[in-house]
Amino acid sequence: MVRMQIQLPEKDYDRIRDLARRSGISLAEMIRRCVADRLAADAAVPTREERVEAALAVCGKYNDRLY
């Protein structure tokens, strides 16, 4: 684990401290969980290149008969 210091606006500090207290975990653990959740959510979003690749993969696969 890497030790680091961060600065938060007082309002955000109060909110995350209260959330940690209600959850029964330390402030440090709550911050780790928030970071992990955000990184997991970001990983779930396909990149532009992945979206383009998926779109190109279906091009020409289907015959659209209008008549």
C-alpha cells in the first residue's frame, strides 16, 4: 500500500467522515472504497476505440430488405 496525503474541502471531509462513521469503518477505508468503486465504474465504460470496433463488427452482417 502507498501512503499519501490529500486535501479535501471541509464539506466533503465532513460528509465522507460521517459516511465512514455510519458504515462502521475508518475514514481511510472509506476513501479506499470510494476510489475502488470509481475505478471499477470507469473500467466498465468501454473506450471510444472499443465502441467503434463493436460498431464496425456488425457493419454488413445483416441484409436489410426494404422491398
